[in-house]
Amino acid sequence: MTQPSKEPCKKEACDIQACLSKNNFIAQRCLKVIEKLEACCEKCSYNSTHCGSLSGLLKQKPKV
């Protein structure tokens, strides 16, 4: 059995970095992975150091 990660949203944060790198750092092209990090942060009550950068990313998200 694997132990739960001490950083529960690390994978999602790494996925965002990879997406941004591939897309010339245009956040709008990475909305799906940003939303996955948002969901992870909500699930762990923002108890991950990777959730701190989420607010800046969400500001770039277009309002519907």
C-alpha cells in the first residue's frame, strides 16, 4: 500500500507547469489542468503548498 503524499496537489501543480511550458505560458490554454488543481485544493482544504499559486491562476481564468 502506498502512503498518501505529504503534498496532495503536487501532481496537478506539475501538470500545470508542463502545460504552461508547452503553451507559451498562456494560462487560458491550460484551463482544464488549472481546474484539476483547484479541485484538488478544495478536496484537501487548501492544505498543500501548491495551492498558494492557485489564486493567481484563477484571476486569469475567463469569467463565464
